[in-house]
Amino acid sequence: MLDMGCCLQVSEKTKEIILSTAKELFAQKGFFKTTYADIARHAGVNQATVYRGFKTKENIFTCLLEEEYRHITQETYNTFTADEPTPQKLKKIITTNFTLTIRSKLLKYILHDEYSQFRSIFNTKEKKAFEAIRAIIQEGIAKGEIKNEDPAFLLAVLNSFRFCLLSLYRSENILLESKYSLEHLIETINDVFVEGFFKNFANHTNGE
């Protein structure tokens, strides 16, 4: 499943160990503070082995990001069927994508602290996702289930939700004074956004 020259001269087992180790280290320390030596030491292999499999640290990160996006995309689009009303499809896409992104240790750290460094990679992945969502929106408009808004504007609204992720974990210190958990905050933000989106853009006689 992994491509882009990720794994060149190492066994499948060694590849998985290196990737799993790198994923944990990137999530804990960040991409830039994690070194080849760190990955090799924690994976129980020498640096030459890591290099044979992944010529650059960017290769390792790209492989991990590819896998994260593949998993999130597959799980997201398995949550609905083709005959469901468009608002219901979009609600499931938003909720599932948000939940899985938050649960990803790798994406959680990158989105929180290093997003700007990987903007071009994220933009490439998101372009494909937005094309699929745009098609669903246009179908919903044609069926009268979504208000006849500019699809690009609706995509921009959905995209803005992503930026909640960038600041979400900055609220952890505030929550120390609250009886509610970070998980409850995540659920609340999701509910507020989803309900607000459909209040504004869904035709409520359809697909509620």
C-alpha cells in the first residue's frame, strides 16, 4: 500500500518496525526533533538499516502520512451508503473525519505544532478529498437536499472546520479548571459545527 519509494531494501517486518517506531517518536517529539539515530535506537536496528529502507526522514513521514490518510478516507467513506440523503452523508463524513484525525497521534501533533512545515503535503491530500466532497455537495444541490449555494463556498466552510484542530489542544490548560474532559470538548465542537452547518445549508424538508 505504501509507495513513493518508501521501502527500498528492508524486509516487510523491519519496515513495519521502523515505521511504527518513527510514528511514535514523531508524535512525541515532533518531526524536526526526531533524528535517524533516535528511530534506529528505538527500533532496535542500526542507522544503515533505516537508511536502506528510507533514504530521507521525509520519506518516512510521507509513508506514515499516506497510511493515515488512506485509513481515514477508507473509514470515512464506509460510514454511508450511496442512497442516503446528502446532509446525512456530509454529517457522517465530517464527524468521522474529525474523530479519526483527533485520534491519530501523528496527525494530532503535526496539526498542533508543525502544520505550516507540511502545508504542501496536506494540501495535496486535501485536494483529492475536497473533489469527492464537492461532487456530493453538487449532487445534493441537484436533488434539492442542499441549498443552492456556491459549492466552493460550502467547501470553504467545511475546510475552516479543520482549523479548529490546529488550536484545539491549546485549550487543555483551560480545561484543568473544568469538570469536563478534552474528549468532551472535542465532541461538543463537532456537534456545534455539524449542527450549525446544516442549519444554514440543508433544506430541512429533506434528509433530516
